[in-house]
Amino acid sequence: MARRSEPQRLLGDLVAIPSVNPHVTPGGGEQAVAAHLAEYLRLSGLAPEVVECAPGRPSVRVTVRADEPRGHLLLCSHLDTVGVESMTIPPFEPRVEGGRLFGRGACDAKGPLAAMTVGLLRGRERGLVWDVTLWAVAGEEVGGEGVLRLLEDDDRFDGAIVGEPTEGHLVVAHKGAVRGEILLSGDSAHSSRPLPDVGALAAACRITLALHGRAPGAQVHPLCGASTLAITAIHAGEAANVIPGAARVRFDYRTVPPQGPSAVWEAVNAEVARLLSGTGIRSESVTLRENDWLDTEPDAPVARAVARALEERGEDPTPGGAVYGSDAERIAGRGIPAVLLGPGSIDDAHTAAESIDLDELERITEVFAWLLTDGKTVARSP
């Protein structure tokens, strides 16, 4: 049996500990996995802190100092995962097959977290050239409580690298999100009169067919691509013989720099008004969640440092964009230049058989170690 690398060993331990975001599955949480990571760091000779962002919602932070630091870097990834109800594999029994490790959180984002953590430990052994703070935060999948709480204590960093599944590529920009509901109301009717324009459900279907995949007011970003809109839920219905007079249409609009929420709502509401014209159906808009986009300059010092480490380790240093969001936008909102880097693919995140490539996990761990030491490969003498 092949010997497990240290990133693989840590990742397997983290995956085996459930940490589903409690906003996704009531009763979930990050307590056990935070305790394990904190103990791992203590046994490695560091002095981590466990910080609650809310009752029962811990994050872990630790700082390691360099002798002559060129600045202070933040490494940040998250402890929480999405739910497991749709999984076709045991979610918390990490299994290695075909060079991949399977389990919930393997790539989003316990793999990136393991790469950062072990990369930091290797960097400390070889000699850091940066002061480094590692945050393993609660609540990234929904809420953002962990990173927002830690930013209250300290936002004086020269740059931040956020661990997400980027396939080992440097990501300097990603999309934001506006999630909302369109509330529709009109007259209910007997089901024996299914006229095309009768009832809120018919209006909801019309809106769905018109908007899904066709974002009103869409813009295009050179790295992130175009804005998108997806209809994610329709709620309506009272009884089998009643055409409902009320319905809700939920959507997820992915914005690109420099779009703001007000422009999105203006475009969406204008299109809804056009679709409902003459139907007698009334509409109201409700915001569920808004997240900003990320748009860091590719020549920002943190981006250049990551690109150099990637190139020196034989990886592609080209800056790119992502269609998903992350805690990077919350960090950048405090004026800290932020980029994304991590092993794993977003195509495997949140899936029924989530997994990560173990060779990539080890390669990106070494990229982090190179970055933090400026290429030192030999442990310092004690």
C-alpha cells in the first residue's frame, strides 16, 4: 500500500469529520473539525486560537512569524461544507481510488485547506520570508460569519490567498451574486378554466421560460465571462382543483465586475413588468442574498507572488477568473488585495461523489511552501 503524503493524511482526517453548514442542514456545524485542526496545529508546534463567530460556530486562526518578513500574508479557507443528502458515496468515509480521494468537502474546501496548512508547516521548517496568518473559517458556504468575525480583529494584511478549488490556477477575479424572489399575486381560479393568462403559476412559468439562462442587463468581464441568471425554484399551489393566485419564483443572478445589485434589480424588474403586462398579475421583489464580485489587479503584489511560485513549480501562472464566489470578496472589501488558489475542480464541488486529485493536492501544497519561503527546499538547522 502506497504511503500517504501529509496533505492526504490531513485531508482524510478532515473529510471524516462532518462539518455541514447549519444553515444548510440544521444541527450541522464546524465544532468537531475546528477542534481537530486546532489540535493538529498544536501538535505541529504552533499556537492556534479557536474563535467563535456565533455560538457553536468556531473558526481557527494561527500566525507564524518570519525572521525578516517582507510583509504579512493571509491564507484563508473554510471548514464548512454543503449538505450530503444527494450523495451517492459515503460522505464521511474518505476513500482513495484511481489517485483521487472521495468524500464531502474533499475539494470544497478541505483539500485547499490541507494544502495551505501543510504548505505553511513546510514553509516554517524551511524558513519563512513572510509573516503568515492562516484562517480556517466557519460559514463560507452560507452566511460568511467566520471571515467577517476574524476581519473585525485584524485586517492589516499585505495580501490574501483564499483556498478554493481552482485546479491549481491563479484566480484574480470572480463573479458576485444577487439572489432574490419574485412574489406574484392575482386571482385564483377553478382548475376547469386553465386559460393561458390565468393565475400566478402561469405567470411564474412565463417568467421562468423568459429569464432562465437569459440574464437581463447582462455584462461581460474578460476573465469571468458573462452575467448569468438561473431560476432555482418555483413555489405555488393549493389544491389539485385550484389554479393558484400566488406564486414565488426564486433566482440566482451571477454578476460580473462592475455590476451592482441596484442595476440587476432594475433590469430584472423591468423584464418582469414587461412579461406581466396585461395579465393583471402583480409582482413584488425580495432580496435574499447579495455577494460582491472580486476583481484584483493581476499585477498586485500578492498576485505576482503567487504567479511566480506557480511558474517556478512548473505550473501555469496565467491569471484567470471564476464563475463562482468566495470569501475573497469579503476580504477584498476591507482593502486587502486577494486572489484564489487551491487544488481541486469546481466541477467536482458539491457533487454526489465529490473528489480531488491527490497528485494535484501535493503539487499545490509545494506551491504554497515555495511561495512562503521564496523557494527554499531544505529544512533549517534547529
